[in-house]
Amino acid sequence: MKFSVAKLLSQLHPDRPTTVTQLQKKLSLGTESEKTRLDIALTALKALELLRHQGGKIYLQPHDHLIPARLRSSGKGFCFAVRDGGGSDIYIRDQHLNHAWNGDRVLVEIFREGGRRRSPEGIVQCVLERAHEALLAIPKRSEHGLVAQPLDDRLPHPIQLPEEDSCYLETSDHGVAEVRLVRFPIAQHLAQGKITRSLSTTGGEDHDQRLVQTKHGIFGRSARNRAVLQPLDLQKREDLRNLPTLLLEGYSIRDAPQLPALSVETTATGSRLWVHTPALAERFTSLGYLDLWMRERGTAVCTGRRWQGLISAALAKEAAFAVDEEQAAVSAALELGPDGTLKSYRFFRSRIKPDVLLNAGDIQRLAQQDFKVGGRFPALLHHVKPHMASISQLRIVLQALRQKRLAAGSVELDLRRPALKAVGDLQTVALDEKLQGWLPHAQDHEPMGWLREAALVANRAFGQYCAALKLPAFYVQSAPVEASDLNGVARTALGLESSLELGHDGNAPDGATMAAALQTAARSRTLQQQLGNVLKPCTFASESGPYMPAGEEKAYAPFAGAALHYGELFNQQLLATLLCHGRHSDASHPDATDLASHRSRDQVSWEVLPPDHSKPFKDAMAEGLCQHLLNRSRFAATVEADWVALCQARHVESHVGETMDGVISGVQSYGLFVELPPTHAEGLVHISTLRDDWYEFRARQHRLLGRKSQRQFMLGDAISVEIRKVDVLRNQIELTVVDDPSR
């Protein structure tokens, strides 16, 4: 179906009427079959009392008793609905799923409230959005005829296949095929699908890419050629071509998204940091084909050494920065104090001319004390010699910004992705974190670490600017961590003989202080993982709020990574619209106000955007843009995590039968999770393989304890294990403990 129920409902309003014709236009429905599906959907939603008809018009029916959530199932048959807005998960029994599958967005009605030790129970009343259009499955014969059994054990129901697909029973490599879903299950009828191709599980990295792409349905259609780009007049932009400007090579893959360029100047009171982002938003029509295509994608997705970009290839080529080439940009000039305090800011539609490209090797060589040999500059650094002053000053400014951020409560954890070749660009840190409530630690020589620090302060400035002018911006917020959760981590750390110090009141320190202390603690990685698990995830909102990964307490509206995330591109559209069409004065304030400056926030008391220019932004927020982008960001994170797990499993697969030293990363009643360095792949030692004793699970102490021998397995302990089996497609690694013969 061309539209989801969620998208359909987002077009309706309780008070504003909508006609069927308007819905057909908003949903881009052209064929008769598409219009028939819309009629069917409207009839079903009316029966569910999610909408109402009145005088030939359609209205959204308020349904506050229904909770939007996403289903999270386990292979053992348990299913919970995770609320979109946070709160306790809702337990869903199998008979109450109503054919909803793992990962689907649903509306849930609670019929039994939760208790002190019991989750609330609910029933799925409506599927808002399906998570699967295609999946990996094993074709086979069954009592239902020819079916495909999903490889994901969280999807236990078979899919009916046409008899013509029986040819894949013999040709599919190890029985794995891509199945495109034609119809989801209805009443007693199975889901229907069709095999599109067989897939190899032993063909190397390229074939692994296809497996992940198929599993998640990525790398689909490209933007069509009819998306015409608008030319830009460089003469009408602020001329910054003479400003020394640096490009930093944050990503190593050729088709990676474009990143900002940086400049720095010395001022009487500190320094001026410039962040230049490619001018993307001015090159396409708002609400045109390309804009809506990018909005639907939501975010760029990386699978190691390949990117699915957010923006079209033509737009990326047109807006790309290159050394010694003049290009349009959207620039932020940030006035900073010597200690990294943000004092003021101003935004520009600009044109720049980058002077030099720096990579990680250049920065590392420059950081070495003996980079001059015999009074001569190393040949590898000749291209940066004219820019040494700017580079040195930029390093100092960014270090001050980092220290200021950490002092403001930002949490950094040394939990990076493994250094495997196939992991590619996923090894680098991101410009910011839109989901997790902490930042991965970056090395001093990493270009992405430099870019991240600059982007964070630029996004903070834009957030404060939008909040003060009451602009309909896209904000990222983070919720404070619960003191009880921090105390739990502290108890774990003390139980593992860490030297963590508690406060005078006996409580744990704040998250940033604890993170710094755990950097040098025994069992450091294990304890940092525990801390990362209790930090609340971030959310997207149309209202301002704190974003503590950047040390920002008021507002954070990202725009510096416009080529990476549609929320940032949306904010760049908003900024460009304001700079071009903003109202500089009002009847109550006849003198023109400089809307590009931070000073405008204290002078403006009127709507700075005319109604016809603010309406598209307000409508997008009212139609659920933030929730859509949150779903797309979570989807991208799942894809990237799956790719990393597959790379880890491939590495461990080559060591089956070998003994390796690992660290216990988790303790459960059913066994031990063991992390295997250097890839941090995680495998399971099932409790049934510990046959030397009867082991009891001590949850509070994070350990298994033998009743007779008193032998214990504790979180963070070093342990030797044998790799017994690796299921690469399911990312499952089976381990057994290797007993110490001297024991």
C-alpha cells in the first residue's frame, strides 16, 4: 500500500474538515486501485472510531484511550508494546496481537493496569505502520503448502508462497531467500508473499551487504530525474571567500554525506568560530517532489563501506564543498570566550572557498612534537603549512569547547564500535547523537571529533535562536537520568571493587562525574556499559528543551548536518526562509531589526515569519514530522547495529573451535554474556553448559553462584571460552566455559 495508517491519520484533524479528494492529493494517490484502498482504509478506521464523517467531510476522532507504541517481541514468544512517549512497557499476549508483527507501530488499548511487579496488559486495536515490506526467509513445504519461514525468530508465522516459487527450494543458497510481502495475515489466512531472489550467505562482504539491505528494505528507489534543482545566485550572498576555511575528512567512503567546513578568527574577547554547512535547502522547492522524497527517507544510513544518502545524488554533487572551489553555504559565526563560553552568534547565507583538506593522518602528524626534521617541513604536510596558525588555533578553541561541554554535564563514554575493516565509517563518531543520551569518546586526532565539537555549539546557538524567536523548529531533547538508576550503577561499581566515591549524602555523583570516574576504574568498559544503559534516550520535539549530550539546558536545534538528517535539513530550510523572507519590523517596533543576529531575540515581539512562509513548517510539525523522523532514526540505528553485529559474527566465525579470553558483559538467569575482544562481539554461555554445579542467579550482585563449589561468575570477570557455533544471519554466538586445569 502506498500509504500507512499513520500517514493517513496525520492528514486529519479533530476540528478542521478534510475531504476524500484532499486526502487523495495529500497522499499522492493517482490510480483507481490506490483510491479504492483509501476507501477501504477509511471504512475500517470509521469502524474503529478513529475518524468520523460529518456533512461529507472527514474529521479525526480523538482517541486518547489508545496508546501509540512499537511492538518489541522476543524469540520466546513474549511481546511488549514500547510507548512512543515513554512510560512502562505494555505486555501483549499472542491472542491480543491481532496479526501485528514485531517492529510494527500500533495503537494499543490497556485493559488491565499494571501493578508493582506486573506490567500493564493491552490489546492491539490498529496497526499504524508495518515494519516489514520484505524479509529473509527459508522456503519449505508444510501442511499449508509452499511457505517461507522468516529467518527472524521474532516473526514465527509462515508466509504463503505461490507454487511457481517452488524452483527456489533447490536454488536458494543454504535455503535463504528474499520474500516480498504481498498481503499481511487476515483472520485465519496466512500472510502472502513472493520470492524475488535467492541470496548467498557465503559470498563475502558484498553478499552480506545484500542480506542486510534485504532484511531492512534499504537501498531502494532513487530520486527521479524530474526533481529539478534551483540555481543559486552567489553574488547575493555574504562573501567569505577570503576567510581561511578548512575541510576535514570525517568519512572515508567516497559517497559519504557532505560535512561542514570550519574557520576560526581571533577577536578582542576570544575567538570567532565559523561553521559552514552546504547550502542544500535553497536548491529545491519546499513540499516539492524532492523535498517529500527526502522527508520520507528521514536520515542517511551507513552500512560500513556503503551509504544510503538522505539527499539525491544530483543535489549532493551540486552542493559539495571542494578545495579552491567557490560554493554556496549557510554559515554560523559564533563568538566564543577563552573558556569556550558561547557569547553571541550570527547567521549568514554565504559563499566560501575552502583552502585545504585535512585528514586524520595530517592532524596526528601535526600533533607530534618532532614533526620538523632537520629544520624542514615534512613533505606529507606541505599542503597544510600555510594554514598552521588556523589549525593550531582551531584545536585550542575546540578543546575549550569540549571542556566547557563536559563541565556542563555532558556524558562521554569510551564505547566505540569495533575497528573492523568492514565496519567502515561506522567506526567514526557522529556529528551529534540523536538517540542515545551520551557521546562516544573521540580521540584528539579524529576529524569527526573536531567537527562534532563545532557542530554541537552551532546547533546550540540555533536552538536558542529559534526558541527566542518562537520559530517552528525541529528540536532534540534529552530527559534527566533517574537518581535511583545512577545509584544502581554506583552499587554495581562498588560491588565490583571499583574506587568510585559517593557523595556526602551517600548517593551517586551525577552522570558526567561518574563517567569520568569510570574511565580509569577496574572493569571500566563493563561499568560504562551499565551507565550508558540507564541514561535516557533522546526524543524529537517541536518545543525547546534541554539536550545534555551537548551540555545545553535550554534548546538544541540541529542544522549543521543537513546532508545527514532531514530534521537538520528542515531547520536549514527554516533558517534560509527567515533570512530571505523574515519580517524585520512591526508597527510596535518600526526600526528594522537584524534578524540574523542573536540581538534580535531581545528585540522581537512579533511573528518574524509571514503566515504563508511559516505555514509549511507548522503544518509539518502538526502532521507528526517529529515522530516520523524519530522512527526513521531508530530504523537507521537498527540497520547500523545489525551491520556491526554481522561483521563481528563474521570475524568470530573464522575462530570456531578456538579458545579465546573474554569479559563477562551480562549475567542472566539463563546464562552469561561474554564480550570477546578486540571486536567486542558478544556470545552466550547457556547455563545448561555449566554442568559442574547448580548455579543460582543473584540479580543484585550480577553473578551466578555455584551451590556446592561456591564458584562464581560475576559481571566484568575475565573468562576463557570456546567458540562452539556462530549463526551469522541471526547474530548468535554460542560459547562454553573452558575450565582452568589448575582449578
